Amino acid sequence: MKTLKLRLTTSFAVLAMLLISTSCDSTVVEKDEEPVLERPEVVEVEVAKIDQENNVSDTLNLDNGIVIRWFEHGEGESLDRGEVFYIDYRVQLEDGSIVDGNHLLKKDSIPFPIGFQMQGKGWDAAIAQLKVGDFVEFFLPSKLARGEKEIEGLIPANSNNIVKLRILSKMKPTRTVDGNKVWVFEESKKSKLKFDEEEMITFHTITSSSSNPMYTNTFAKNQPFELRLEDYGTVPGLKKALINAKSSDRMFIYVPSREAYGSKGYLDVVKPNEDLLYNVMVMDVVKK
């Protein structure tokens, strides 16, 4: 199979799999603060099936400028907010350069949470039209991609994106507690100690609401949170979801609004009745 040299960008693939994450309720990152982006490295990857030529079966033009072209129509369920799906994807610019995708990480797929602008408003708008099994290509105008933001030497400002995407399957939650859902997508088999009343947990997380993606990021300042179940001021749903977490666990946690800030919201970053998504990497669990 043909091999290409591609530049690996710090984008959702890295956010999801390396988990530049963190969240808690006492620290809020300024809205214009982003994770530090390292210079991209050149890696060799095989051209995946998703990169091969395909015939378009039909096209949908949205009012916001997004154009979706179907190669295959799936027969699975719709992609609902607050759920996680495995996706196989690739992002390229109009000059043909590939700047993002799970194959750059040599992974066949990655888990993707729906409805929290993990790749921006454009992705959410396009994915809302899809079902499990769909294989599509969609065009994102720059205003619904990175807009005026750039990654020097890789993605210029005001770049339109072309995304090839296959929705593979729905990921079932590892556990659900009072409506709080946990998807553990990486787990250390060596770690035995689980977080509970007698332990303290240290973790990184990115926290997002539907209207304010990544409003908290502990990785940005390398300041993970420490939490005990008796600590005051932490979102109740987050505490419940972290019970039984182990060191090195990587997970998404969905917290419904009633288990978060409810009708009051939180400052100017979480609107009333908004659900939350935590993208968590557990650093350690120890006895108190």
C-alpha cells in the first residue's frame, strides 16, 4: 500500500488520545488561551481506505456553507449529543495537505464525543446530519473550522477544511451513575487501587459545555486537580463518575446539567441547564 509523509498536528486526535485535558470548577482558562502547539513532526503512514477514491452517491448543501457528500449511507442510529462514537477520519486543506486524522497516530479509529464542539461548530453541524455507518466527505468553510487562527507552518489562517469521515460504531458507556456516563477508552491493567472514600485522585481534564468548548484546561498550565470525595465545590456528577477510576485511566465523562450547575449555570462560562463533558486523564490514585 502507498506510503505518504504527513505532518502531525496537535488537533482533536492528539487532544483525544494524549488528553490535553482537565477540569474542575475552581479554575477557568481564558477563552483565548489554547494548549501550546508544538511544531509538527513528519511521520510515515500508509494511505488508509478512507483516503482512496470513492464515488459520490448524493450531496447535501447546508445554509451555513457546509457541503456533505455521501459515499455510503449507513443504516445505524443517529448521532446524539452526549454519546460517544468511534470514527475514522482525515482532514486536509484545499492544497491537498493532510493535517489531521487518526491514521497519523497509527490508530484505526478514535472515540469522538458528540455535541461539545470538540472540532468546532462546523463538525457538530455536519455530524448532526449523519448516522452510524455513514461514509462521507464534507467541506467546512474557514469560519466553521479554525477561522483566523493558524498553526504556523501547517495550517494558514482562514483555511477551508475538507473532512473525510466514516462513523464506525457507537461506544457503550463503561459505567453510568445517576445519569452520569463514563467511557474508559484507555486503561492500565497494572493499576489496582480505585478512587473511593478512602483515596485521593489526581487528574488532568479539559471541560466543555455545548456553548463553550474547552473552557477549562489543566494541561495548559500543567496543574492537575486533586480531589477527595468530601471536598466541597466540585460538580456532584463528576465526583460520582470518578468513583472506581484508576491511575492511568483515560476517559470521557458526560454530566447532565442537573448533576452539574443546573438552572443557575456557572459564571459566564456555563449557561443555565447546560450539560458538561470532561476529557480526563487520571494521573494517580493514592490512600489519603
